[in-house]
Amino acid sequence: MAKCFDVPQNISEVLSSLQKIQEFLSESENGQHKLNMLMSKGELLSTILPKDK
């Protein structure tokens, strides 16, 4: 059986699992935000720079 579907032994295990999930989600959200920033800056640069090269 997969480990994540085991019945947790106690509440603290549940809480620590939830905390790990929360940390993971906030990290990936942060990464997505940075990626979006980079993309929009890239688009801005491409509009500023001359097209003919």
C-alpha cells in the first residue's frame, strides 16, 4: 500500500503532514509567481527592443 494512504497513528502526524503539504503548496505558488514575473518582463523587453536584427 502507498504510505500516504496509511491511517495516521495520532493527531500530530496528521498535523505535520498537513504542514508539509502547506509548505509545498506555498513554495510552488511562489515559484509560479516568479515564473510569471519573468515571462512578463521578457514580453516587455521584446516590445522595447528593436525587432530587426
